Amino acid sequence: MNKWQQIWNKRKDNLENVDVKNPRAVFAELIRLDGYDSAGITSELLSYFEHQYDYLKAALKCIGGGCIFEVGCGAGAWLYLFARDGYTIGGLDYSSALIDIAKKILPADKLSEIICAGADELPTDKKYDAVISTGVFSYFDDLAYAERVLEKMLDKSLRAVAVLDIYDKAFEDELLAERRRAIENYDERYRGLKKLFIPRTFFEEFAARHKLTVRFATNNRGGYVNAPYTYHCFMEKNYDELFCNGQRFIRDGTRFEFYDARRQSQ
Ligand SMILES: C[S@@+](CC[C@H](N)C(=O)[O-])C[C@H]1O[C@@H](n2cnc3c(N)ncnc32)[C@H](O)[C@@H]1O
């Protein structure tokens, strides 16, 4: 078990002191558990993440009431929001502590599967409209591992694969300089806790090999300290039609629309 995994395994929830009927309070606790608490959970940070969620939902262009799987879901902060919006959800994380919390907080009637395993062991038998991963790829050892995970994500996805908060190789020196400036004894405190920086060409080449469309978005909003040094990558399979939950959807530009065979034959 590497040092990062040991850290994620030690996360402890404070849910007994959270009003579980208040979704914003629950989301704040899940974000804290997922490690975004280095500077405290401020309302500015919460608004940043809520905006990030709306952005992700729009970017995924999910067909109504779709299904979403998250690799490295942690305590399930994003899955919690997707479930509240009516999506069927699934998630995987290698931290047994965080998966136990996710099991406790995510609504059972929306949860299709929740798995404690390494990302490269992702089972792909159950499929989802979109398979996402947020703030996770920077914890991987190397690009070979990242590529194995992407292969699994693609296999599990019916349509879209989205990787968010990727540490940009182009900004590696800048980010490390900023962390050394902001955190006392940074190198000592983070010894053995490496971060993986990935160039955009890694995703472009993966997309080209698998005939996917690929687009990038810059994460330039304030609110979270590392955001300016990260980017998002959205990849899509080039189907003209797809089948989900026993129904047929056909491509209309960049969207998929429900295909109603009865209306077509009238
Ligand atoms: C910063 S947290 C992000 C959690 C969640 N995606 C979010 O954005 O709130 C990173 C998560 O990635 C998980 N993780 C890191 N490397 C992993 C791996 N190789 N396999 C599975 N999970 C991993 C950690 O356990 C942790 O829950």
C-alpha cells in the first residue's frame, strides 16, 4: 500500500454532527472527507464545487435520468449530488474507510454498485452513460497506470469518459513553486507523496487510438487553490446511436435524443 492510500484509509467522518436533512451540510462534510479541506471548508469553496458540479453535468450532456460511475469516488461527494438529481450512480475507491462512508450516505435506491478496489481493477461488466474521475489521476504512480485506468473507464462507458482536475504537466514547476511558497517545509511534509502531472498529448493520443472525440477545458475559476494548474478532459465515443436501459437514443448534433419508434412510424 503506498503512502497516499494509507492517508485515504485514515479518513474519519463526522456525520453524527451533521444535519443529514441539510444537503449542503452533507456535501460540505463529504468534500472535507475527500481531502479538499487543507484551507478549511469555506462557503466560497462550497460554491466553487457546486459550480463545478453544474458545469460537469452540462458538459456530460447526459440523457435524462442517466447513469454515472465515478472512479476514485472517495466518500461520494459528487455521487451524492448526482443521486439527488435522479441519476443512477456507481463508484469505486481504494480507500475502505471512504467506501464505508459512501455506503452509509448514498441512497441505496440510486446506487447500482460501490466497489473497494484499485482503479486499474475496475470491473466493466455493468455499463454507464458516463464514467468520470475527479481529482484522482494526480495520485497515480505513472502514465502507464493512468492508461490502464482509462482503458477500463472506456470499456465501462456507453458514451462519455471525463477526467477532471488533471495536474497539467505544463504547469508542474509553477505549481510546485507555489506549494513550496504557501506550505512550510513542503518537501519534507510531502516526502514520498508524489503527484503525477499529465500532458494533454497523453489524452489526445489515447483518443486518437480509440477514435474518440476529445476536448479540454481550463479550470481557471478561483475558489480552490490548485485549480489554475489543472485542466479537464472530456472524451466521447462516436456513436450515431446508443442503447441504454433497453431504450434507443439517436445522435442529434452533440446530444442524444430518445428514439420513439412509434412516433417515427406514424
Ligand atoms: C482528492 S480525492 C477525490 C475524491 C472525489 N473524486 C472528489 O472529487 O470528491 C482522491 C480520491 O482518489 C482515490 N484514489 C487515489 N488513487 C486511487 C487508485 N489508484 N485507485 C482507487 N482510488 C484511488 C483516493 O482514495 C481518494 O478518495
